[in-house]
Amino acid sequence: MTAARRSDDHDKSSPNASDSVPEASRTVVRRRRGAALLRAIYLATLEELAETSFEELGFEKIAARAGTAKTTLYRRWSTTEELVLAALSDPATGYTPLDPPDTGSLRSDLMAVLTALSQSIQEPRGRALRPLIGQRSRHPELFEEIFRVLVMPHQRLLLGILRDAADRGEAEPAAVTQRIASVGPRLVVMEAMRRDMVPPAEVTAIVDEVLLPLLAVR
């Protein structure tokens, strides 16, 4: 029996296969099932994508990094595109809409959202987005799906924050637009593309020097 076959046998619960694997290895195999296995696959997908490109991404590489057999992936996903979207949409490894910070302060709300975004960009999920953004022209359909699933929910969150601030008298109602709501995230992403990270001081500057002046009550 090959190593690749053994790595997938936790799905088949084969007693004979289990007997052929050393005890230490059997312990690892038993743990890599269900949610744990799925999370390992998603993380492997994002890490592999972050280090290479979408063109180089393949089930064989992802399976090797995740410590499972590629047949496990083929049973769940038809294409690497489907797997990337699943990994980026999963609550444990990807992006899900944040709950509104609701601090009662426009500045504090903006700081909370943009700080969380800047931190996520340094994680596998954030680093995986960079090659996708850079290769938008090659994969427009994938990019648009990512925009729909990931970007739009965050824009709606920020738009809600701006509307609440306008209701409290903290923001100019005329400035509550989707375009202005997208300014902060775009600046954070561009800064990350430029130097791989966004320090806290940069987030503070984006809020204090750009967003608050744009939103100031006239």
C-alpha cells in the first residue's frame, strides 16, 4: 500500500490499512478527519497560493501540504477555483462578515474594522489574496466571485458604520456613500501590496488623516 493511499484511509476506516501503519502515524491519521481535515486542506490551499500563483496551484500540491491524498480533494471539489473560494469563505480560515464594532464612536469603529483587516492580510488568507489581485486580468470570473463573496460584505459593514455615525451627528450625511466606505480598505490593501504589512501607525493615519476629514460634518 502506498503512502498516498494510507493518508486517505481515515475516510475508509479500513482495519487492515490501520494495522499496517505505525502506532504514531495511526494517531495522526485518526485526528485528521472531519472539520480538522477540512481546515488543514483550506490552510494548505491558502498557503500554497500565497507562495506561488493560481496557475501553479494544483490538488496534488495542496494534498501533499495538507497531509492527505489528492483523491480526498477530488471527492469534494471539481476545480481548484472551487477550493480557493471555499477556503476564503470558511469562517475558520477565510473571511466572513464582521459584526459591527458598535463602540459608539465613528473613529473607534473605523479603527476596529481596519485594524482587523490589516491583521488578516498578514495571515494565509490575506497573503493568498495578493496573487489573485495581481492576476485579475487572467481570472476575471474568479476575481468577481471573490469580490462578491468577500469584499461586498465588508463594504456593507462600513457603510452601516457611516450611516450610524451620520445619525449620531458624527458624519456628514452626504459623505455616506459606497465609494467613501471603500476608501479605507483599499488603502490598507494597497499598503499591504507595497510592503507586505500594515503597521498600526498606518491604520491610525488612514483613519485620522483621510477618513475622518472626508466624513467631517460641514
